[in-house]
Amino acid sequence: MDEKLLMVAVLGFFAGYILKTILNSYKTFMDLAFFVESRGEDCLKMIEATVSKIAYIDQLCYNFFKSADKEGAKVLKLQMDQNFEDWKISTINSFVENYPTNYTWQLQYKDWDEIMNNLSSIYRKEVLLDDNQKQ
């Protein structure tokens, strides 16, 4: 009887240890998933801020050249717009390709328009959180 009780106790200990390890691993994975997602959102915000500044600088450049040479400015504008579009596509592709493999299930977007929609929802959530914290 004592051997059976000891065996049950040892097996119970190991079963508990295995269960604790599995639950701990799952919690760690989910904590990392939250971290990766929030850092991804921060990266998207930085990309959006960069895009806004580049668009502004491009517009200033176009306005400057337009006053001197309207035809040259049109060609410059087309070239700047194409470079800007190429840069946006390259940036988003790089972001998606370099997102940690174990967490790609979090990605809800694959192109520029989807990212802008996602950023809008991120900003809306932040405004709601700020409003709730102020109350």
C-alpha cells in the first residue's frame, strides 16, 4: 500500500510539474505576443509619421520648383510620387517579412491601405483609453 501511495505521489508531482511548465510556456508566449504586437504598432506609428513628413517635404520641394519651371516641376512631382510609392511598398514588405515568424498570426494587414486602416483603429483605441482614464 505504501509503494502505491508513493508512486501516486511521485506521478502527481511530475504531472503537476509538466502542467505548470506547459501553462508557464503558454503565458510567456502570450506575453511575448502582446509585446510584439505593441512594438509592431509603435513601428507603424513611426512609419506613418515619417510618411507625413516626407509628403510635406515633397510638397515644399514641388512648390519651390513650380515657381521656377512648371514643366520641370511636373516631371519632378511624378518622379517624387513614384519614389514615394516605391518606398512605401518596400517599407511595408520589409515590415511584414521581418515580423517574428511565431507571431505572424497577429498581422491583420499586408499592404499600405490596410495598414492605414489599422492605424486609424489604433489611434481610435488610444483616444478611447485616454478619455476613459480622464474620467
